[in-house]
Amino acid sequence: MSENHDALIEAAMASITAAQSLSELDDVRVQYLGKKGKLKSLQEQLKSLSPEEKREFGKTLNNIKQSIQTALTEKKTVLEQNEKSGPAIDAIDVTLPGVRALPGHRHPLMATMDEVKSILVGLGFRYDDYPEVESEFYNFDALNTPDWHPARDMHDSFYTTKGNVLRTHTSAFQTRAMKNFGPPPLRAMTSGRCYRRDEIDASHFPIFHQLDVIAIDENISFADLKWVLYQLASGLFGDDVQLRFRPSYFPFTTPSAEVDVMFNGKWLEILGAGMIRPEVLQAGGVDSEKWQGFAFGLGIDRMAMIRHGISDIRLMYENEEAFLRQF
Amino acid sequence: MRINTGWLRDYLSEDCKESELLDAFMTVGLEVEEEHNLAHALEPIRVGFIREKKPLADADNLFECLIEIEKGKLITIVCATAHPVEIGWGVPVAVAGTKLPTGAFIAEGKFKGIRSEGMICLDGELGLIAKSSGMQIFKDEAMLGASLPSLSPIQESLVEVSVLPNRPDCLGMIGIAREVAAVLDMKLKYPSARVITPAANQTEKVTVAIEDDTLCPRYACQVFDGVQIRSSPHWLKSRLQTAGLRPINNVVDITNFVMLEWGQPLHAFDFDSLKGNRIEVRRMRKDEKLKLLDESEVDGAHQPLVIADAEKPIALAGIMGGLNSQTTAGSKRILLEAACFESVCIRTSSRKLRVSTDSSYRFERGTDPNDMLSGAFNRAAELLQDTELSHAKPASDVTDQYPNVREQTRFTLDSGRFSKILGTEISDTQIEECLSKLEMTHDKNLTISVPTWRVDVNNEVVLAEDVARLLRYDSIVMKPLVATTTKGRVSETDGLRTKIATFLSSNGFLECRTPPLTTEQIALSFSQWPGDPIQVQNPISKEMTTLRQSLVGSLIEVAERNARRGASSFRFFEIDRTFRQNDDQIDERWMIGAVIGGAVNDSAWIASEKEIDFLRAKGLVQNLLAHISVDEIAYERDTAAKGYRGEEFAVIQHGGKRIGALGRIDLDALGIKDRARVPLYGVELDISTLIKVKSPARMFAGLARTQMIARDISIVVPLGLRYAEIEKSLSNAFEAAVTNLVTEPRKESDGPVSLQPKLESVICIDTFVGESVGADAQSLTIRMLFRDETHTLTSGEAQQLMDYVVEQLHSEHGAVQR
């Protein structure tokens, strides 16, 4: 009989050792100590025994029960410790994707525009909005581009039925800003939509975005212009940015320059700049004998295309989700 | 302007590397649009040997040639007799499908039923300037199939430069060579211009009458006799071809060549078709007509400036000659003309009559009346007399009308001012050196005389630019801005726009950029404010005629476009201006527009079954407004703006004033096919108003440490009673209940306490309509959160308040507690 008991204890001990989790261990407990467990059936045998045998057998049963119980408790502590300290087999698969709503995105054009703006704000420029439905005066005449001027050919403009022009460049803000803010020093900028009657192709869209800047003070020079443009370019393209300045022509600046940036081994044209012409300062009510300054303007569409490697301007106005989610 | 660098070198005193020449273009400010190094660009041109040649039936000027282009491979090419070829010659062949550097595309063609599979190329057609026969000929059979550049070294490029509009002097080879020479430290080599000595037998005399010399400051002409009209020599033809002009006959070619060389347009009339030995430069009379060389006819309606003989107009001044006086194969005597016209006058005529030519292009930008005669006219006169060319003899003196001689402009410069503008030290000597390279002369006081071809120099700052570009822009050292400090900032509106864009893009919205210029239908739908539409008078397409009054229409197009691509969930926004005109006042109103629809939680892998409905869309608007501190917002029913459905539409108000709208889109009304297949909602808010009504920085309201009491009431109310009414009554009832509140004793306090509980939140958490509540009724469950700031309310006190509220709702609205 006691051999049977030993076998029972051994089997119980083996099961306890084999248990890998608290629930498996609990199964073992039920199997031996539960209401219909193996010890219960041994207890049944008590009824048929004499009082002396009963006492003896009762003691044995108690011993068996206690040793199983002790083993269970010890194992339980170990398992609980394990479960706290390390991954168990049934731990969650942390590599499954998180449940989330799809994120939104800023448009690459607007993100680029905001970035340019924030660099310039840091350099002391104020940002304001100016009209898109503009008078010919501010868009052309005030910028030293009278009606007969051949430079107007560079801008094929949209006119409203009431005779206004849809601004062909953000430079239209220059003399407005000079008038609005009174005597220099002045550092101002604006950005937004511009309109030209261009045929749509991979690099032209009749409605596009520009950002224009002016700085006027007693001694602001071409050398200062170069410095500001390097600050801007290094903010956009990194500290080791290379720029190239080429002579160019804008009716409202002299000297004028076209500025290229070295990007992926190629020179890319990014902006036009120059010293504000005395005629323009005068149109803005600024004494050109006392004050001088620079102006520059850049195409935000082109800048966004360069920065993000977008090959076709039309993609930016089609607003396809597959495109917008990439930025 | 297309420039062959081989031709350009004719005018440079020294030789230089091709790459230096190309760099020089950029340095002086000539923008190189396209550049073909002919040594590479002519790689596809192969030497083919002519094996057979026979005249084409019914065409006496065409030959059919069989040409071997590689060992054993023969193709047929039909060629003209313009350039003779012989059997056994090796010639440059472009097979069909080749694009020549001059831009011409060689396609297969059919002539009199014979298929031609390529072209035998003349030098000019290849973009090369001819050195001898005008076509390269090879005799050595070993060269069969070899590429052209591998056989004879080619050191020419074709460069397409865009000449800036302020520099018409660069619309000729000499002008460009002058700039290039200045940069490369060379001398400009002018072509020989022999002054014409009057011929012995002057038989003709032509008078010139200029009606208004402000429109025509100078006019010169001369008769030439014994003209032999024929084809030009190869050196001349090829030069015209490289520039993209078609050779016509020697006289026309000479005038074109001189125009390309000097930038000065010239014209040759058939002298025998002119009447009265008299040239008039005058406005066209209203009843006159003139047929131009291109056979189009102009009338006198706009009274453009014309050249006339004693009887009739013979040319549209500065633009195009007349058909009635053109030089033809039979012309014996010609009248050579050079003139200077006022640019605005030519520009106006050209625009009004819609005729633009190489000639008008140059006059519109300005020409030099001094170079006109001494340079261009004399050069053309010399070429006309050239025996190799037309072999003509002068038959009259030069008649030259030049009443007001244009003098050189003079500027007294200040090197200090130049230094200040450029931000680098510039000396008098540097200024003198730089400007003399551009043929400007100076005296001791730094007074500079500017040649009359520089029509752009109207201010001394232009000379500062000349100095800067000849010193090179890159040599000006940048320096940190030293100036008065200014405050950098974005405008308040712009700050708000960024805040809104950030909020929406953090809430799953995609930002769009759609054209503000759109169709009238899209532009005027969803418009919430009165005002005339702003339309363009010269649209480029029907899709872009009107400036929009709302952003929603464009965003619907975006949603539909994405629906076509398979999207089922839509969250798009845009921040932009909308446009209206009230009399002369233009209203450019900044708006935020959004379109939303589809699954609420558009997670990539656990799809929600819930779809966006009106209240969910409203919830987003509420959160947005809370985010930007706009409080006290009311949503009211109103007549829906066009494009919204009336039953799901609200105008959004602040202080009784409209700040926006929210509603379900009515695709049917817009005539748009529903591809989204889910309800779409549009929202639009007026940023210009939001900026005015948003609260300043929020103030701290204190923290109550007592426990919040939450009570739900479920009531049945008549259908049609608006929730806002119930909520208003409920708040009023709660306030009244507080005044009647009987406080209960508390352990912490011996005496009675004073209680002022406040209703902190009222939320409708459920609505139900159904049989169990009756036909004309609905059930609402409303959760109220309230507390007193100093004492936690007892359940008895809370019950008193609730009982009173329920009673009030019953007496005011007949509400019954469920």
C-alpha cells in the first residue's frame, strides 16, 4: 500500500515539475486535491477501515496531502515570479501593428512654405498677407514695369472683367509693404498664390506659389543679400550648401541675380534676387537717396519639388491620397 | 536666340576653349536654355555611300538615291537637286527617326510614291557653319557607316540663349560677342564694313519724308542696280540655317544675315514696283489696305505705322514687308532700307494686329539708330555688291533722315555709392576698367559715356550691375547682416492658419491645394456670403474662369477623384482665400474648408462599422473651435447654401453672426456622380472672423476638491422639441433648484452649511425614437455633472435638485421621466 502512495506522490511531483504555467499548475492541484481528485478517492477508503487503521491511514493521507500542497505552493511562487519577470509563452505579439486611425498630412507645398517662413522669421522678417486680386499699378507699374515694358511679356497675366490683374508674382507686395509700414528699417515678406496664363506641363501650372522678401535700411548691400540667402539655403539644404549667383534681369532690381543651388550634383535654379531699384523705393514712398535694400523671391512649388524629389508639378494639384500620404 | 559658337568666334579676337565660351554666357547673364555640343549631338549622323541615283518621274527637281549606310544595308532617300550629289560619294545621312540638333525631326516621307527613309544633310541643316562646299563629302570607302564626328573634328556648339528683355543689343552676334569678349578679356572683332563710295553713274534719287520723327527717329535707304537674284553661297546659307532661318535668295538672305549679326532688321524692296521715288513713313490711313509677305491683309483701322511710296503703303513699319513690293526672282533694282522705330509704337501695332516677327521682336525692345547706318546698313550694302553674292551696284546716294541725333548718355559715378550698394570696396579704377571693356568711355571725374546700343542704361545702378558682373558676383564676399534689429513674426491670421492646419492634420485630415480659379459652377456653390463673382476676362480654359467663393466645391472634386481611385474614407481640408466683389471693394476672405465622410476610425486593419454622420462631423468642428479658443458657438438651422442638403445643414454662429456652415453634401444638386457611396459632409469656417472672436489666453478657473455628482435623467419629450431648448430649460431649472435647496446636516460642520452647487456639464448621451415611447415622442437620456466647490453634496441634496429639474421639464415641455 505504501508503495502505491509513494507512486502517487512521485506522479504528483512530476506533474508539478512539468507544469509551465499557473493554469497548468492549477490543473494539477485539481487532479490531486480537488473535490473529485485522487486524494478524495483515497479518503473514500477510510470508511471501510477499522478505527486503528483509520488513524494510521489518516496520518498517511495528511502527509501525502501536505507534501503535494507544499510542492504546489513552491512551484506557484516560482511560476508567479517568472510571469512577472519575463515573457511567458502566451505574451502578446508586440510586433502586431497598433490599432490607430490613419494620420493626416500637411501638403508638401504648405510644409515647405512654412519652413521657409520660419527661417525668415528667425532673421527678423515679418510675414503678412497681401491681395491676390491686385491692381496693375502694384503688380507692374510700381515695380518699374510700365505698360509698354517688354518685361511684361514674361508674365502673361489673367485680368478680371473689372480690370484688375491676378497677381503674377508675390513681388506685387513690395511697394504696398513700404507704404504700410512707413519709414525703414523694414524687413517684410509674403507668400501665396500667383497666376499666369501658362500652359500646363510637368513644370508649369497656371496657379503656383511664391514667397517674396524685402529688406530696407541705410546700408543693406548685395553682400548682405548673399548672407541672408546662405542662411535660408543652409536652413533648407544643410550647412554645407553651395550657391551660385548669375547676373539676371528683373525690372525692379539692379543688380539682379539668379541663384542656383547645388543639389545632387547639379545646379538648380531656385530664386531671383537683387538690390531694389531706386524707382521702386520711390514708388513705395521711400527716399532712395537715404535708404537701400534687397528683394528676393522664390517659387515654392519648385522648392517643394526639389526637396521632395517630385518630378511633375501637376501631382501637387491632383490631391491624390496616395500622393498626399507620402509627406 | 540660337547661336552657333563657330560663327560667334568670327567676332572674337582670340581663340579659347569651347567650355570657356559656354561659361562666359552664364557669367554675363545670358541664360543658356539648351546646349548641343555638336561633336556629341551629331553622333547619329553616319556616312553613307551613294550607289544609285536617278531622276524621279514627274519631278524634275528630285532624285531617288540608293544609299549604302552600313556594309550591305541600302536605303532609299529622295533628295533635291539643291545640292548636287554623285554616285560613289560618301555623304552625311540622317536615317528616319533621327532628331537633328537644330530641332528638326527626320521622318519617313513619300515623294511621288517613292518612300524616302532619311535625309542627306547639308552643314547648315546639321547646325554647322559651312567651311567650303556646304556639304561634307567623303571619298574613302573605309568610312562607310562611320559617325560624322569621328571623321572630322567638330568644335562647334549650338546654344539656345534667352536674351533678357532689357538687352536688345544682345539680339545680334556682335552684341553677344561684345559681352563674351568683355568676360574673357578679349577684343571684339567687328566685321569689315567698307563705307560705300558713291558710284559714278547715280541715276536715281529717293526722297524720304518722316511724318513724326518720334515714331521713326532715323530712316536710311539706297537704290542698288544690276542685282542678280540667286541662291546664296554656302557660308551664308549655313549660318542662317544654324540660327533657324530658311535661306530664300541672296538679297533676302543678306538682310536676314545682317539682322542676326547686328541685331538691326533691314528690308529690301523691289525698287521698280515703287512709285514716285519717294518714301513716306506715316500712319496708315483708315481706308488703306496692305497685303503682307505672309499674304495676310491688314487694314487701317488701328492706323499702324507704315512705309509708303508716293501712292500706297508698301510695308508695315518694323514688322513685315508688303507683298506689292517684295523682291522676286525677276527683280533688277532694289531699295535697301534701314530704320529705327520707337519701340512702343511697334509693340502696339504688333499686338493689335497680332503679327510678330524677328524684326518686330527687336524693334519692340529697342535698336540703336547710330549702329543702324554705320554698322548694319553699310555691312548689307557691302554684301550686296559682293561679286559672289548679288553683284549689285549703288544707283543712288544714301538718303538718310536723322533729324535728332541720339547722343551717348553720361553718368558721373561715385565709387563710394557703388561700394555701398555692393557691400564691397570698389575703386574708381575698377569701375573704369570694367566699363571700358563694354566700350564705355570715361573722363577724369569718373564721368562715363554709355554707347547708344545700351538702351537699358537709364540709371547709374545699371552700371553698378555691369561692374559687379564683370568682377563676377561670386567675388563679392557675403557678410552678416549689420542693420537695425527688426521683429520677425508671422501675422496673427497666419499663426491661426498654421494652428488649424496642425490640428486637422493631427486628426486624420489630408491637406489639399486646389485651384482657386475654377468653373463657375464649383466657384459659386456652397457660397455663404453675398458678393459678385470675380471672373477673368481671358481664361485659358473653361475649367478656370471664376475665382471661387467657397473651398468646399473643390474639395468635393478631390473626394470624388479619390473615390475613383478606390478610397472609401474621406478627410480633406484646405485653407485658402475666397473671392467676392462688392462694387469696387474686393473681399478676399480666408476660409478653412473640409470634406469628411466614411468610416469613423479609418484604421488600416481594424475597420469600424460606424460612419461619419452629421453629429460626428459637428463633433470635429466643436473640437477644432475649442482648440483655437473660439467659445459660445451656436448651431442653427437655416436655408442651406447651394450644394448642401437642407435637412442636414447648420449655420455656425458666434454672437448671432455667421462664422461658417456645416452640412451634408447634395451631390445630385451639383450634378456629380456619387462614387464615394457614403454621406459626405462639408464644413467651412471664416478665418477672418475667427481671428476676431477667439478668446484671449484662457484664465485659470480654480480647482474644486469636492466630489463631482453625476446624475442621468431619462425623459420622454414631444418629437420636434429641439435639444437646445431642453438644455436651456434644464440649466435654468438647475439654477432655480439651487436657490430652493434645503441643506442637510454634516459631520464636519456643526451649523448648517451654505451650498452653491454649479452645473458643470450637460451631455445628451442617448436619444431613442420607437413604439415604446409613442408615435410623436422621443426619449432622451441626459447626463448632468455638478458639484459645490466647498462641500460634497449628499445624495439627498442631489435628489432634491434632480426632482426639481424633472418637474420643471415636465411643466415647461411636458417631459415625462421614464
